Amino acid sequence: MRARHAFPLRRRLAVAGVLGLGLGTTLAACGSSSDDDAGADGGSLRVTTLGLCNEVVYWAQEKGLFADHGVDVELVKSTGGAAALTALQSGDIDLAFANPFSTMIAIDQGLDLKWIATAYETTSVEADAANAMVVAKDAGITDAAGLNGKTIGVNEVGGINQIASSQWMKLKGGDPSSVKFVALPFNELASAVASGKVAAAQVPAQNVDPELGLVSLGDPYVVAGEGSNLVFAGYVATGKEAKDKEKELKAFQDALIETNEAFNDPANDDERFKLASAQCKQDAAVLKTLPENIYEARVDTGALERMGEILVGQDRLDDPPSPEDFVPSYVTTK
């Protein structure tokens, strides 16, 4: 496990869209490697992106790191994990940006999927929280039990945020089976709590807006991890592609590992936030102030095992797939 001091506290940008199995189905090509000769001596990959501010693929592409590792990457805009996994199965793309919970559930349902690289991990320290369970300040709700029988907003019913929120309630003395989860767009969750439409919502930490009168009961991911990091999102291939494109997929992960080194060097902050600003049309100065998830391309198999156990504990799976079965041997792990 990496030493905690290697990552400054603010390097935990909450991903503005979490990848599940119930989102839209739109895909559109949005770019290719910045080096026209990329992949001339190697292969190519079509990889989905949500266009989020902090997707490390943009730095790797802009800096020519994919080309340096001998792979040509074309980024394909997706509306979410469902679209990506659908395109993956149809052969329209080679790598889908997805989350481990949805991936393991899909594997259990019969899909042949392989985890190739991680994009982000969650923190295990509440002070570094990148996510939050928010309630109205004047609602009189001070803990998980106070949400029993109420309605909680998440970005997607059955997705990673609902699973983490349910685990948070269970471990904090609440009863997730008594809660009604409803799906709302990310940009509507905080206002839904403020207006009383829902009693609480699982949101990125930066959405804890004092002007809306919201307070956080804690980061569900920190609690669900029980002192350890969890894997938040990453890249998934089909079993066939994982075998047929081993060289390209290994090169893809290696390029992301190199990107992580750049991201975690404060000397690159101005440049990386400027690039992020251009990608997601948000002010770079504001982006610098937001909490961040941990950038990590190596695959934490222990975290994947813990997440499988969470799915079993919530009766979502009887026998979760083992990382030994869905993480190829050539993938760099930690």
C-alpha cells in the first residue's frame, strides 16, 4: 500500500459522474492521440470517456504518453457506464470506463469482463473526504439512523453510490432496507435536499454548500472501506480483447501509471488544472480548491476483494468473482 504522505490532501477530486449500469447509451468519437504517428509500431484502442475534469486519459493523450508506450488511443464520449459496457459487448470500443461494483455484477450475470487499469481510489481518511452524505442543516438528522424510512437521492438506483450509501447506513447503525433510493442527476441532488424533495443525498464533497444550508454526515466510501481504500473507477475490457490486445492494454495502463506520477507532482498543478479546465469548461482556479480522489492506475486486488464482500453482504451477489479471475496476469497490481 502506498504511503499516505505521497498524496497531498487536496488531490482527491470527486468524480462528477459515477459509472453504473443504468445510464444512457450515447457514444461519440471525441478525439485521438495527439501524435499522428502514435501506434505506428503498435496497435490502437478506442476508450470511453465521460469528459470529466479529472480524467487522466486527457493528460496522457495531450502529452503523447500513449504514443510513447506504443499505442494509439481514440477517446469516445459516453453518457455513462451502461453505454460503455453496451459498446464494449458490441465491439464498438476496446475499453469501458466503469466501476468495480457494476463490473462484478455484470460478470456474475454472465459477461466476460476484465479489469485492466484503475483510474481512482477513494480515501480511507474522513478529513480527506471527496464524497458526502448531505442533509439539510435544520432537518434534525445527525446520523444514519435518522435516515431510516426516508428518501435518499443518488445519481443512479442500483449504482455504486447507492451501494456505498447502503453500506454506510449499515455500518453506522441505520437500516438501508427501510430507505427509498431515488435517482436524480448529479447537478440536482444538493438542491433536492435543500428543497426537501429528498431527506439526504450522496454527492461529491464540493456540493456541501453552506448557502443551501447543507451539512455532511460523512463520506460513505470512507466508512464502507472500514479503514482501507476502495476502487472508485477504472477501465474494463472483454475477455477476448484482454487476450487479443494484451500488448496495447498493458501499454495503456503503463501510460496511466506515468500520468499518475505527473499528476502527483505539484510542479505540474498549473498545467494539469488548465488542461482539466479546457476539458470540462470549469474555472481552473476553482478546480484547484476541490477535494480529489486518489489517482492510481495500478490495480488494488485487495480493494476489489473487499468490494466483492460488500456485494455479498448486501445480497447482491452470492459468490463474487475473484480478482484472480478478472484481473489479467499482465496487469500491474499493488
